[in-house]
Amino acid sequence: MKKFRLLLAVLAIFTLIAAACGGDDDDAESTSTEQESSDASGSSDDAGEAASDDSASSDDGGEEASDDGGEEASDDGGEEASDDDGGDEMTDDVDRDGRIIFATSNLSPSLNNIGVTSEFHWTHIDAIYDTIVATDNDGNLIPGVAESWEVSDDLSTMTLTITEGRTFHDGTPIDAAAVKANLDRVLSSETQWAAQIAGIESVAAEGNTVTLTLQGPPGSVLGGLADFAGMLMSPAGFDAEDIDTNPIGSGPFMATNYSEAGIEFTRFDGYHDVANILHKDLEVLNIADDNTRLAGLQSGEIDIALVRAGQVPQVDSAGLATVRRPITQVYGLVANTNNEALADPLVRQAITHAIDRNSIAEGVYLGECEPTVQPYPSSFPGSHPDGTVEDFGAYDPDRARELLAEAGYGDGLTLTTYTLTITTYSDQAEIYQAQLGEVGITLDVVVEEPRQFIASVTTEPRYDLFVAPIPTGRPTAAGFWKNYYQAGGSRNPGDFALPDIDNLLADLENALTAEDTNAAVQALVGASLEEVPRMFALCAPTIIWAHQDDIGGVEIHATGRYNFRDAYRMAG
Amino acid sequence: MSLRYLLRRLGGAVLVIFLTSIVVALMVHLVPGDAASAIAGDDPTPEQIAEIRERLGLDRPILTQYFDWAGDAIRGDFRQSIVNNRDVTELITEALPATLSITLAAVVVALVIGISFGAIAGLRRGATDRVASIVTSLGIAMPSFWIGMLLVSVFSLELGWFPAIGYRPLSEGPGAWLEHVTLPAIALGVAMAAEIARQTRGGVIEVMGQPYIRTARAKGVSGGALVTRHVSRNAAIPVVTVLGLQIGRLLGGVIVVEQVFGIAGLGTLAVNAVGNRDFPVIQAYVVMTTVVVVVINLIVDLSYGWINPKVRNE
């Protein structure tokens, strides 16, 4: 009998534990109040949810980190740590031999800059390579390995001046000849990255200058030189057997171990700016599951990781800091104008008015996704000041019904809608299904895993509509407009063409200053709103990184990428 | 156990491996999207994909590709990953220790908990038995990922006794290894333990009702001697059978458990390979797991004769 009672007691304890763990949200809320005072981040919620897939996790965007944690982090690290003057002051408090562990989903299959298959993997390999041209955290082009560049008046050549005195990880100099070898290698590759610098016809090297003969717009070429196509590898390593796991790069870190579990890096002591690389080791862990990454953060086994909106209460209650940034990516629906109905601006306008952006952004994304009808958040310099939801996409189901009737679809319309097997997007598809259903548009939703989905929206387009995250600013804004709004674009099976798109795009791709670029982007946004876009933007999500409070220098690039050059761990 | 029987079983095993690998090959090719689209990136053009497909030989007939692969595989060459060019054998060797550790530890957890729980329930009927039935039903019903999350919440995040993520190889010390293996093994082993407990209980109850047990008792045998000498071996056959069947389930379950604990084992390798349609990796994984399941079932069959000489004679 005693043993029976003991068994019952064990069972009761187990049930209590289960019940206690089941009430996650309540717990998080109640503890977060206690923790707020000691926590660097005051954040309470966030957007961006789901997505352990490439595109979704690679959100990016707008301006500055908006919460306390973000500002503190960027003040302490981003500026002081990377600033030569402030660096000395910082050095005393920083553990220069520290190790930083970052967790990501979907590890890059290769560390070879042109073997990488997705833009998302930038963050995994950026530490290994310096680029010919660089970008600052707001996405502006700044000198990289090329200390300056000059474009001829007739836009036919670009001359790059290469900084002297830098070396690859194998000790060979990064000179004009090496830059030429790298560009030739990318151009002759069969990879998607070759397209980034397809505007280069030929490359010549002499002394410390590289001359590019151009056959395409210089703006696009510069964007490519700041991206995967511009990453520099030692020519001695081009044919190395282990190029995918141990490439000879030019950046502040060298890969020391690559496995399915993750990538390990160690600082390259010959790096030209080694004094400002404030940690010695770096580990990128491959953890696909969002909850597992969060558990690793909570237990202190992970230093930095991407978190979702719904996880922020738990992040706060664990005393973790956050950095967040609105991103140049939007959630939304994309129409295939091969469908006769969707080719009709009246129908597209009806869909625009049938989506209640504000309530979805607030209710589903807890305010961490800015409602928009543009491809950008309002903080992005290229966003159009007049392109407001109120003016171009106010929720008005009655108006939507009228427009449908006017277009001849008063009796209803059925559209096949593809989405991903990722909760954020399948949930969105269900919401669209309900809201469009109210105005008489039936969505037949097809949910596919990422590899199938990419085929369904690119090479074998089967959709009337698709629901997915749309990156709109990476590496430059031009890619998005080409793919979605120019006839022949890779995401434009119906060859939908914005009026005057060729000229508008040429303005963008030829722009060499931030001012001109932003003006050109605004012109494109304005034209798309006038024409009624084929991409129905819902909202621009905020990207949220959580990190331990002894980690600093965590900053999110305007494109949503993150590099580890400025990160550091406080000593002690 | 005749040599002929053994050869017949081995022949059957080879056939199972062949059929499984060919079915998987067909399935991989029937699903939309292939490795070429994975390599081509996020925004491929049909031309780029066609070019990569041709380079990798993915445009050849499915059966040609399969038999090419099978010819190499028979010679022990599992080729390279299409996606990252890494040697498939190396990838599997790298991932195997984590999966093997978790799976074997889960078997130990399942045997220890399952047999002791089932034996107690079978020997002590009444309230103990009823509680055991409820607990085993719960164990079978609770999905391993949920148990894993629960364990992480309590033992990693609340109590801090175990790490929440990752795996450490034995070479880093048995302490670190055990710390990292314990929770995944429990999460994976609970359902198996519950099933074993059920079978053990049933076996024990059946054996306890046999005349020879009554006779043994009448002769004065009781307690531990009765259980070890007369009950355990006779009640073991259904347990061994279920153990063999559960190994297959464990290999499936470990995929989920590895995700929950962020462990880069074979399960993670398989998930990534399927996502990327990495044919050589998928095939090697399938062949390997099929071999494991087939061999374990063979061992289970052979063990019947050792456990019960009557079966051997039949």
C-alpha cells in the first residue's frame, strides 16, 4: 500500500510539472516583469515569426535598432568597438580571447563564396571574406578592398583602386591581379552569383588598379562587388579539394572546422584590422528549430540567435538583450498575371482593399510588422512618403466587392494559392483565405515544403497567388524590381510590366549615390502604386536578435544580414 | 538454427535493402524539385537549373542513375553529396556517433524502465498494476518531441542539471557525453519503455499462471529465485520481439529528438538531405538504416532459439 501511495505521489508530481510547463505564456509574462529592470532589452513582443527557412530568416531592412537593448548594444559595440579611437577604451573590458556562439537555421552547404546557394547564408561566410566594395550598416556602399572607384562619364568603364598591404589567409597579397582572378572566376562560374556582376564585360589589372569594362549599369556592378560576387578568395585556393569546407579567404576569421553541426572559426591574426576584431573564436551552430535555439539562449549555451515575435516574452524573462530592426522584406501575396482575372487592375485593387493589414499586423505580429502597401518599411530611405496604407490599401470590403463586380467577378472568383510549410506563411494564407473569402474570392491553398515551393513559383509556376516573404533590398533594390516588375523577370511568369519600367530601372542601376538610388527607388514605388502592384504587401517585419547580456556589438545590417566583426564578449 | 535458414534470411535481407533503396530512389525523383534547384539558389532560371542538371547527370533516366549509384555503392563508394561535394561516408561517419549514442542510451533507458515497471506490474496485481497501465498508456501516447521539450524546460532551464542543446562525443569525456545524451535518450526511450513494460507485464502475468510456476511454488521456490529462474526467460520472448520492432521506431523518432535538442546526427543529416534532394546522402542513409533494422530483426529471430529451446527445435 505504501508503494502504491508513493507511485501516486510520483504521478502527481509529474502532472504538476507538466501543468507548470504548459502555462508558458503566463509564466513568461509574470517573470518578465521582475526581469525588466535588470534586462537591457525592454522589448515585449515581435514580428517575423516562424521561418526557419532561408528567405524568411533573412529578413532585413530599415533603420536603427529600436529598443533599449538594440541601442545599448550598438552604442557599446557597433561604434566604440569598431572605432579606432574608442577601441582602446573598450579593449580593457573586452575578452579578446572570447568565443561567441551564434545559432542559425539552415547552415550554408558550402563556405565557398560561389558555392553558397542562398543569400541567407551570407551571415555564415561573411567572416571569412572581405569584399571588393563594402556596405555600411545602412546599406550604403563604402570602400572595401577597393579604397576607391571611379566610373567613366560614358559609363563604359569602372576603375577600382586596390588598397595595398592586405593579405589572404595564406599570406599571399590581395592585389589587383588577385581581384581580377576572383572576378574572372565568378564570371565564368555557372552560379547565380555570376549574374550579380553580369554588367562586367572584361577585367584588366595593372599595378594596384583594376579596370572593369562595362556592358551593364555600374550601380548593379557595384552592388555585386559588395555581395557574394565581390568576396575575395586566394587564387591559390580556387581548385582546392576542400574549398567547400576550408576556403582560403581574406576576412577577419578562418574556418577551422565545418560539419553538419556547425562551423568553427578562429581570428586571422594577419588581418589588416585585427586590432578591432574583439573576439578570438566564433562558432555558428546549425539549429533548425526555433524553440531549440531559444532554449539554447535561455540556458546560456548560445550567445546570439534570431528569435520570433512570439518568443520575445520568454527572451525578456530570461534576461536576454535584444536588437531589432525593421527590414527591407515584406510579407504579402504575389499575383500571377497569367491569370486573366489577376491581370485586371480592378481585381488587384479589390484584393488590396480586402486585406485588413492593420489588424493582422497588430493581432498576429503583435505590432512588430509595419503595415504597408510598399515593398519597404517607412524607415527605408527608398520608401515613398505618399504611399500610405490609408491612401492605397485601406481595408474596405464593400469597395472590394464593388470592384470585383465592376471587373465582372461579382459571382466570385477562385484562385490557387501556394505557400510554404512554415507556420508564419501557412497562417497568413489562412488569414487571406478568410478575408478574401468575405468579398467573394475563394483561395484554394496549397502548402509545399521550401524546395517544392521554389519550383512552383519560379521554374514551374503553377500559382495564381503565392504567400511568402519577399526580400526587396538585397543586395540592391534593383533585383526585386527586375524579378517582379520587368517582363521576363524570374518571379514574373505573366510578364507583367510596369509602365516605363526599363527607364526607371536604368535610373536605379546607373545611380552611384545614395541620393540618386533612393530617388530612383521612390519612382519605382510610385509607379507600382499607380498601376496597382501585383505584389500585395501586408507588412514589413522587424528582425529580432536576442543575445546574452555580456555580448556587445550586435548590429543588424540594413539588409537584415549580420556580421560578426563588431561583436565582442565582455571580460569576466 | 540451420545454416540454410540463416542463408535464407540473409538473402531476404539483401532483397529488402535492394527494394527499399529502389523505392526511395523513385520517391525522391517523383517529388517536385531536385538537387539542381537546390544548388541553383533562391532565384534560379530554368536554363541554370537545366545546366546544373546536365552537369550532375540528373537529366538521365531514373533507373540509369539508380543503377550507376548502386554499382558504386556495392563497391563501398557512396559518392559525394551533390550539394556540398563532401564524401557521403564521411558525412555519415561524422553524424553516426551522436545518433548511435542517443539510440543506444534510449534502448538502455527503455529496457531498465520498461522491464522493471512491467515486471512489478505483472507480479503485483491490483492498484500497482492499474497505475502501471495508466503510466504506460501515457508513455505511449506522449510524443517524443513533447517529452523532450518538457525535459528541457524542467531539467535544463529550471534546474540547470543538463545542457539544453547539442552533443559532445565520448572523446571529450564520459561526463560531458552522458550529460548531453541523458535527456534525448529519455525523450526517445519513454515510448519504447512503455511498450516494453506492457509486453513484460503481459508475459509475466501469463507465465505466473502456468502450472510449472505453481509447482515451483509448491516446491518452496519463491521471490527472486522464482522470477529469475522460472519467469524472466519465459516472459522474455514477447519483450525481445517488441524490442526488435521498436528499434525501427527509434530510428524514426531520433530524427525528431535530434531537432528538439539541436543535435547534428543522422536524423538531421537525413532531413537536410531530403530538403535538398541530395540523392546520394538520402540513399546512403536509407541503406544504412535498412541494414540496421534488418540485422536487428535477424538477431531477434535468432535470439528466440537461445531464449527458448523449444523454438530452436521447431
